[in-house]
Amino acid sequence: MSAEKLNVTEHLRMRAENMLTQADANFQPGDIDDINKLHHELAVHQAELELQNEELRHAQLSLQKVRDRYVELYEQAPVGYVLLDAVGIIRHTNATWRAMLKRPDDDFRGIPFAETLVAGDARIFLSRFRSLFHNPADKQIELQIKRHQAKPFHAHITAKRSISKRTENDTNELMIVVSDISERRQAERLLNQQKTQLEQQNKALKQFNYAVSHELKTPLVSIESSLGLIQSTQSQTMDPELTPSHWLCPARRPPDASPARKFAADVPHGRSGE
């Protein structure tokens, strides 16, 4: 409701009251028209005010719904939100963050963020906090955060400067975004274990292949040497068309074998020199 319309309404009301006060003493038929006009103007302004009040109520309800929606999105976000001041003290947290620490009803305001971390990671965070606070873009840290009556969980942390302007000091705030990466870390450990197992199996397979190859190669070399010796000593009398396969397998020799072929048939099979 504007001040101008209030002034107009009050002015009309005063005029109407004055006219009604003087109506008995100075009543004239022409005054009735003025009274009717004032009454009409007052009724119009009253209707305008009622419509404006109704619009304001609707606007207030719409703003309340939007606010509730954003509060729900903030509180129930899939990541944890922690608002820190310039020295790393927690100013506000969302429900997701509190659930991550298994402390849904605790108030973390006024607690240093480093106190929620395991000892070694707390030192890492404090050593990097100043740089993270002044220039959070493209910076990330992986830390372990303590849980109530449970093992710490691995968290991936990013940050951005707060855009809130509720008070003068709000410009010195940093919004920490916390993601639980415990499942990812567990998957990485399993993957590394499987990789190590595969490497060990591959190494054992190579050793087995080498041993088998060595065991097979030794008798083959001996056989090859014996066949070469027979071929070199009997090259003058044996049929040159006969191959080592004919010597080792008499069934493959042709029926019209020459004396040289008969000699090859007399060579003991499987061993040489006997």
C-alpha cells in the first residue's frame, strides 16, 4: 500500500466526517450529492486496497513456496554443504552433511572444520585452506572425515565463494562442497587387487610356457641332430628321394624301394646308433 493512496483515503475520510458533522446544522439538498460522491470514492479505494492486500498475500505465499523449495533442495542435496568463515569456522551445514557424519541433530556452528577430519588430513586441509579460501576455482582435495561411532569416510572436496549478502560479513564466507567417494575408493582397491592378481597369473603363465618349451625343445634338438648325422653318413648309398619322414615311417615308403630304401627300413625306429 503506497503512502499516496493512504493520504488520499484519509483526506476523503476527513472530508466525509466534517460534512456529516455539519449535516444537521447546515443540511442542504445539494450536499447529498457530495456525500454520495465521497461514499463512492471511499468504496472504490476500499475495494482497491482489498485487491492489493489479496495480491500481496498471493505473492507472499508464492515466495514462501519458492523459499521452501530452495531450502529443501539445499538441505536434501546429494552432496554436503558447509559454510566456513575466513578462519575455517563452520557457520552453517545442510542435512546431508550432518547425515554423512551420522550426527543429524548436531549443531556444527562455531566448530573448526578441521576438527571433523582425521588428524593427518586436518593438517593437509589447514595448510591449503588460505589458498582455497582466496581462490577456490579449480581446486579440490580428497580427505577423510570422521563419523560418529563409525569408520571415517573418504570425501572429495571442492569450494566456491558464497554469494550471500545477508550481512556485511557474509562476503568473507566459503562454501565447501563435500562428496562421499567411499564406494569409488573401494572399487579402486578391488580393481588394483584384480590387476595385481592378473599380473601374477600372467607371470606364472610365462614361466610355465618357458618350462614347457624348454622340455619339448631338448628332445627335438637331439632327434634333429641324429637325423642329420644319418643323412650325412649315408648320403652316398641312400636314395636321395627319401626324406627323414620315410625313415621314421616305413609305411610311407613306396613298394619298389631300392636297396638304399631297404637300408633305410633297417634303421631302428625311434632311436639312432643301435
